[in-house]
Amino acid sequence: MSEDRMFLLLTGTIDSNVYNNIGNIITDIDLRRSQYENAIFRYITETPFTDIVFIENSGFGFDGEKYRNLAAKHGKRFEFVNGSICREEILKYGKSFGDAYLISEALRKSELLQECETFYKITGRIFLLNSKRICRTYKKSRNEFIIYNRIGWCLTNIFKANKVDYLKVLDTAYLDCNESTANDIEIAFYKRLVSSDIELGSFRAYPYFEGKMGATGRNYSGNVTERAVRNVFAFLNGFKYGSPMSKLFDLITCIIRRQSYKEEK
């Protein structure tokens, strides 16, 4: 059954006050709740994803039944998972720890994710506008990450992973996260992925999100020109680790003197 279905894992923190709003400037609980609810509604009604799991770690009383019923009307399934409140760890290591831990916790606790071979992960407050295009490569690669090699990180607001590969390489990545030493989730994932032996593919279209970053309030996807350039590089495998086009992209970032996280540390 899993071969005919497309699994999506959404991670979230509705009440960021639980963690002293660390790493967030979007702190209004009603606004955050409405952002998650709107995104979930749209993932159910507008995207190819058939099985949608939302895991949340602030203890907010989320109405999972409402979205289970909505999903059933669309021939889909929805599951809400109460994630652990990791206040001490997140206050010490940053919200990267929380997001990485939620993914691993969802893979252990979710009934729906027990059935999948491959899953997509997306940050729960934002909506993937080009989901149909992103999902065209669903069966072509076990894992798909957007990797910026010279900068030393990969996107973690979205990726696609084979569950066995994820558990093998990234399951305990939360232990590497420590934002006080500039080792956020993007760096932690990058280091583990590039030193692993698993297949690393990439999306052939650059993810286009509707939503704003919790840390800065900036738009997730940049302006029209930025999106166009990224789409060209994505189509040409410019974000696939080790590809010829990714080496050209590294050269360009070197020419424009984009500093890497590794150099900053």
C-alpha cells in the first residue's frame, strides 16, 4: 500500500512561549495556530500527499479529529502526534534540537509512518506551493535533499528520505545540534549526510513556500529572480551532492565570497 501513497511529516511548535520564544519573532499563539491549521488544511485539500502526520511539541490542545475527518472526505489519512516537551534541551541547545528530535520521535510514535518506505518532511507552519512539481521525482530517488556544499549545510524545512536510510544516518542528529556553537540542524544534517554511504539525490525543482521564517520574519522563498535562478540549478542537479553542476555552484559561491558555516566556526 505504501507504494501508492505519499507520506508527509509536518513538525511544529504552536505555543513557542513554552520555550521562551527561543529563535522566534512570530510568537502570537493564535497566529501560529492559524498558520499551522491553514497549512494542514491545504496539504489535505490541495496537494498529492495522501497520508499526513503532524507532530507538535508545546502541549497545545490541537484538534486532530477535525483534520482526520477532513482527510477522510478527500480519501486521505491524517494523524496528530503529541511530541515531547523538551524545554531544558531546547533552551540549552536551540530550536534545532527540537525539530530534529520531533522527526525521530514521529518515526517512533506515528502509526501511519510505520507503513511508509519513504516520507517527506516539511516545517509545519509553511505551505509548499509547488508540491506537485516537487513530487514528480517521488519514485526516482530514495532521498532528496537541497545541499549547499561549500556553505556546509542543507535545507531541513523540506526533504524526502527513505525511512531506513534516515534511521541509519540521521535518527540521532538532534544530539549534534547546538546553536550556541553555530551547529544548527542544517549543519548537523549536512555533516552526517556527506559522510554517509546512502544515496543522495535532490529535488529537480526548488521548493517554493508560502510563509515567513520564525527567526527573522523574512519570506521563505525569496524574490522572483532568486527563485528562477534556484529552479535552474535544481533542474540541472545543482543541489545534488557531488554532481558536476553542484561543483559549478560551489565555484560561484566562492567567486562572490559567500562564507561557509565551517569557516565561520
